[in-house]
Amino acid sequence: MNDDTKGVHPSIKIIPLGGLEHIGMNITVFEYEDEIIVVDCGLSFPTEDMLGIDLVIPDVTYLKENRNKIKGFFITHGHEDHIGALPYILKEVNVPVFATMLTMGLIERKLKEHKILDTVDRSIVDFGNVVKVGSISVEFIKTNHSIVDAAALAIYSPAGVIIHTGDFKVDYTPVFGDAIDLQRFAELGKKGVLALLCDSTNAERPGFTPSEKTLGRVFDNIFHEHENRRILVATFASNVDRVQQIINTAHSYGRKVAVEGRSMINIINTAMELGRLSMPENTLIDVDEILNYPNEKTVIITTGSQGESMAALSRMASGTHRKIKITPMDTVIFSSHPIPGNETAITKVINDLQLKGAEVVFHDTHVSGHACKEEIKLIYSLTQPKYAVPVHGEFKHLKAQEAIARELGMASENIIILHSGQILSLSDERAEIIGDAPAGEIYVDGLGVGDVGSSVMRERQILGADGIVVVTLVIDSYSGEYLAGPTITSRGFVYMKDAEDLLEEATALAYEKLEKLRGQGVSDWGRLKGALKDTLGDYFRKKTKREPMILSVFEEV
């Protein structure tokens, strides 16, 4: 070793490109010298103000600029906020993908839909196995979550060991598979952990998260109390353990099970094919067969627990579902916790169901898949990290985990709360933010990816709030005379028949402004349209307190 390198501690960069300050769109870059691995690649769902947007995926400009360094995507589990963006990103950055069995099964279904399955290198990794890519190695560690085959990742680099918990909870009695491998966390802690990136979702909640298996008794009680009614259960399609318990309870009461909702059908089929979900013989029926059985002999498992407008349950509630009609003989169970922002939509669905006479059950029918305070304390105590980097949550969740780490005796300077895009350099000697990488949201609208930006979104919001006013003018191409117009029409602004005086006055104002400009020798269309926009905008704002989009259409003849 040369004298100038003695005592230098190797460092690794951690760059979250999403998943901080909000729930969803999880993706984190780990970079050591000229090698990069990426943990997760998720999407988020649009908020109410994202008009017309289907999905939101992370800006991966940094990955595209450094694509030659990337060794692979390492995926912790199969939820949309961790795998949903993969098909879009792999089209631009095609590198190997590593995941556990069910996670890979769900990823492959997505890649197949996007017609890129055969072009992506994929590897299924068993728990306890280590994948070596250059000087970085990644070990998959068994955890528990609300989906089967969830993993934490131990990332080995010359700078030290970093543990990324993924989404997790400590469940000693999981519905499927083994309990979380706490022994492995302890073994890594004894050897020395540089940093812990820990799930913060429930960091504000005291105590422990109940086991998923406790819901088995809840479902049994509900089924017993409603033996003479048809039962519908709405839950997250990806919560395979929850679905398994619903199936088990239905079978014990001699009921047939029908599945409705595209994502629910896809995930259940994938889980069954991979042996992660078992269906008792002669239990599953097609939705078309529901009417062949008495109400008290059927259960429908459906999507729509978050009030999504196009989901199966929402269409049943509104009476637009083609095959299932809600009746007073139905009991509907909501077995999920409302995602923040979805409360209004969920309440509407519940009201619509109750208006049709259905009984709705939504209390004590869900347990979280995320660790509460005491479980987070347990992981910290076992791993004893030098640095804490809270992940997965809104800012208040990250701050709650910071408080937990401080309560356990960790020094404040060793707890780093990052914002998306910040580049954290970690070594055994120091932790410092050394810069920023591009980070943000890319909107997916239909087949378009990224072609709807902030300006288009602002226009959609204006149109949605105040409508549009169109000014039409026909101009003589030789003389420049106005042959027809200006004519004003509107959509979503005012009802034309009830606002004749307003529009007539606006038309006269527009004509007066055009004549004045023509008298000044102004013929440039850009200036004319800009003047009309300003003049009419001021007028409508003064008269109506609204600000419609104003569009001028000039035609030469």
C-alpha cells in the first residue's frame, strides 16, 4: 500500500431515488467505486390532483447516466411500491434482476405483459444465499411481511456491511413459511454492521404488530355470525397470507370461493403455481358460477379495498359490475387499512354498499405488515449498527425512527435522515452528504411515459377547476382583415345559455383589443394571442373569480 492511501477508510454511496417523504416508489442505489446495485424499483399511485395519471414511477436519470456500472436490481418483496416500476425502468436500463421465488413470479408476470420477459436476465435467490457481483455481495435474509417471500438484504462491500430490512415485521406465527431469521440479524450484528436502513412505516406506533395468524379467529367469528349470508372480502391482492386465511375459513364452513379483480386473479394464480398458496380441492369456482350456489355457500374475494373507482368492489357498489349485484343478503368485509388519501373514496364505497342494503364490516379485520416500535428496537439491538438511515415512510415516520434510535443510545450525528436524491457517503470514519442526484416523479398516462410533465399537469388542473375558453378568429391571408370573429365558446367554464351577456361583453372586449392592435400595426399572431389571453383573463377573473384556460385559434383563408 502506498503511503498516501494508508489510513484511508473505503466509502460507499447510498442514494435514495424514491421512497422517502412519502409511501411508495421505493428505489435505493448503493454505489462502491465503479459498481452499483439497486434495491427495489417501485411505483406509487396518483394522488387526487394528478388528473388522468395512471401510475407514478421514479426518475432514474442517475441510473441511465451510470448504466455501465449497474450490476443488478435486488428486490426485497413483491408489492407494487417495490416492483411496479421495473418493467418501465428495465426498458431503459436492462440489467439482471435478483429476487425470491414469489417476488420473481410476480415480476415475471409484469415483464410478460410488457413483452420484455425474454430480454431480462432473472435469478431466483433462496433465503440464506449470497449473490456476488464484483466487489459487492448481497445476502437474502428471511423476514415476515404482508406478502410471502419477503426478504431483508445484507449488502457486503469493502466499506462494511449494510442491512436493508425491506418492509418487515416480526411474526413468530406466520401463515406460510418460517418466522423472521432473527438469529442471522444477531450474527451480522456481532460481526459489525456499518449501517441499518430500516422500515419506518409504523415507527410511531407503540408495542408489537400482531401476527397475521390472529386474523384467522376474526374471520371465523365473522363467518359464524353471518352463516346465512353471502360474504365478500375486499383486501390487497398481494396479501397472499390474508387470502389464504379467507380461503381456509371459507372451506371450513363449506363455502365455495370465487375471485374477482384482475390483480387478485393474477396474484392468486401465481402464488398457487409456485406453491405459496393452497386451494382445497373443489373450493374455487368461477364468478359465472356464483348463481349456481345458495348465498350462504359462497365467498367472493375481491379487489377494491381502497375505494379505487375501477376496482371490482367499487363497480359492485355502484351497480355497474356485469356479474355481481349487491343485495341485502350480503356481508362485505374490508380487510385492509386505508392508505392516507383514500379515506374519502373508501367511505363512498361503504355508503353505496349500505344503500343497497349490505352489511359492511371494517373494524378489527386487518393487521399491519410493518414493524411497530418494539420490533424496530429489536432489530437495532440485534444488529448494533454504527449508522441509522431510516427509510420507507413520510418525513414524520423517519423522524419517529430517529427518536427510537436515539432512545437506544445512538448518537444524533450517526442518524441520517435523507431526502430523495441526496448522495450519502458512508465509511467507518464518517458519514456525510456529498451532493445530489436527479430524483423526482415520472408520470405514466396510458402508453405515455414521461410525456406528461408539470406544465401539462397544471393545464389539466386549470381545466378541471375552471374550464376552457376558446377564441376563434378568421383572417384574410392577403389583407389581414378579420373576416369572421372573434367568436367565444367555452367548456367547463360557464353554461353558454345562462351567460350570454358575459360572453357578449367578452367578445366585444376581444374585438376592441384586436382592432386597437391592428391600428398599431401589430400582425404577429403570437402577440395577438398573448394580448387576448391577458385581456380576457383579467375580465373573467374580475367578473367570475375564475381563471379558465384561454385558447386562441386563428385561421387564414
